[in-house]
Amino acid sequence: MWKIMIADDEPFIRDGLRTLIPWEQMNCELICAAENGAKLIEQMQEGHPDIVITDIKMPEMDGLSVASYIQENCPEIQVIILSAYADFEYAKKAISYGVSDYVLKVSLLEDLPQALEKVIQKLEKQNRDVQKENQMQKSASGEDLYQKMLRYVEMHYTTKITLEDMSGELHANKSYLSRLFKSRSGVNLFDEIITRRVEKAKEYIQTTNMKIYEISEATGFDDTAYFSRVFKKHTGMSPKEYESSITKHEQGES
């Protein structure tokens, strides 16, 4: 089934999307209904959606920012924008961020299923293309490109990595790179980067006296609170709790 995530700051819209859209009939599963774009991006690290449906105006992080983030980091994910207004400028910006469709809330129940059908057809075509690419990837050139991606991640994971930069460095299409990496490794490129950052943070905690905010910066996280949330999702403990567990373990051995 196609995995769907939505973001809208209006509870009645989230409830309506949950209950009134025939998800199962369209071979879809709604796995997350977030109240803003920031929470949606955070949940994406665990949910790995195929399609994101996001309101264009929300607090903390709006729909265009979500679309821009997805285009930069996960271009294989399809985005549908919801809006209360038929605003040409918004629609033009949405198109520039690679948004698949732009649905007005006044006709949400009628138009969203149609938009989803178009997006699903696009995803099915992508899957067929990926199968063809997989055959090509068995060649030495495909393996060579994947190894170059691994080396690029190893060299840059403590700084901001974008598919745009990587594609420029490796002279390859960014959507192709994203699909290649997932096909070869079984995980999204963004998830691999996060995992490496968390592992490096654990190493810093174990071997240095760096403060948490210093470790956050050293491992490529712009925000310490976000770093702590990601660290806890991966390890089951906050950085402080992990630091305490290391200290107790060392005291027990001494």
C-alpha cells in the first residue's frame, strides 16, 4: 500500500482527511496526521511516506517549506498542496518546488481523490523506471556511482548535505541518485546520513567531554532540541541519559 502523511494545523481538516477519504480503496494507508510542517518532517524519518499532503499555511513550517525540503532531500516523495485560496503566486511557487498537485479545500473531498489517483499513477511509473534502472545498476558503472555516494556521505555527513550538491559533484540526476541509494542500501539517503550522525554523536559522548550543544553542532545538526529528539528515537535515550549510562557503566567497571 502507498504510505500517506498529512500536515494541517486545523483539527477538523485532519479528522476529515482521516475519516472521509477512502484510503484503502485507493490502496493507500494514512500513517501520520501532523499539526504542522515541522512535526511532519520529524515523522518522515520513521514513516518513509510515498505521498505527503500538506496545508500551504501553517505555523512553524508551512507547506511550501515542506515541499522545498522534500524536493531537496527526498525527491522521490510526491507532494500535494492544500489551500483555502486559489492564489496564483502560491500555485506558481508550489510548481517550482516540484509539487504534484494543488487542491483547494472548498472542493477537498471531490478533488483530493482525483489528485491522489494521478500521483499514484506517477509513482507506479517511477517504480517501473526503477526496475529498469536496477538492471542497469548491475553494471560496473552503477556500482561505481553507489560507492562514490557512500564516500561523499562519509566525507560530508557532519555538514549539511543536499542532493543538489551531491548530484553536482557526481554529475548525476538527483532523483536517480536518491533511488539508486535506496535500491542498493535498502534505506533512504537521508536516513543513512542521520544514522551516521547519531553514531558519531555516541562516539563523542563516549570519548570526549564535549557539551551536548557542541556535539550537536559537530555532527551536523543546526538545532540542539532537534538533535536530542533524533538521538532519542535512534537510541531510546536522550543524549544526557546516554551520557549518564556511559558514566555509570565506567564507574561500575572501576
